Amino acid sequence: MAPFSRNLYQGGYVNIDHSASPGMPAWWARRHGYLPHQVAEGSVYEADTYGCPHCGGVVVKNPERQRPREICFKCNTFICDTCAAISRHPDYVHRLFVQLVEK
């Protein structure tokens, strides 16, 4: 049996190509969590992503992150930092985003 890989099921990819466009303004880049040079005129920004099964959000991985990614051991997947903080609350009930949508 092959070992389980979280990256196999959660991996994604984002590509923002401004090679033929004027790019985004610096204020917009900062507001949305990018460095201005990443989305400037003539630039190409590429990064890995993963989906958070708790909130349904997509997380763009920061390659310079030093701390480990948050893992939910109940569903054995990576989760976003916000959901990890919420899951530490004493009254937290573990539910996946799919289960919330079905309700």
C-alpha cells in the first residue's frame, strides 16, 4: 500500500500573468497580500495552493513561511490558519465545509 500524501489530494496552483498587461497598482497588491513586484507590469507570479476543507477557502502557499502548516488530525488534511485558531476553541464542533453546505 502506498503512503498517504496530503499534497496528492489538496494540491493546486495559481498563475498570475501580467507579461502583456499593465499589472496591478501597488495599493491593490498590498491589500490582497501580494508584494507589488509580484503583480507589476511584465511580471509572472506562480504559487502552489491548497483548499481548506473546513471553510472552503483557497490558501496560497507562502514559500518563505517558517512555521509549519496547520493540520487537522480529525480529517488528516491541511487547514488554514483561521480555521486552526477556531478549532482550538473549547466549544468547537468538527464539521467540513461540504457538511455545512448540505445543511
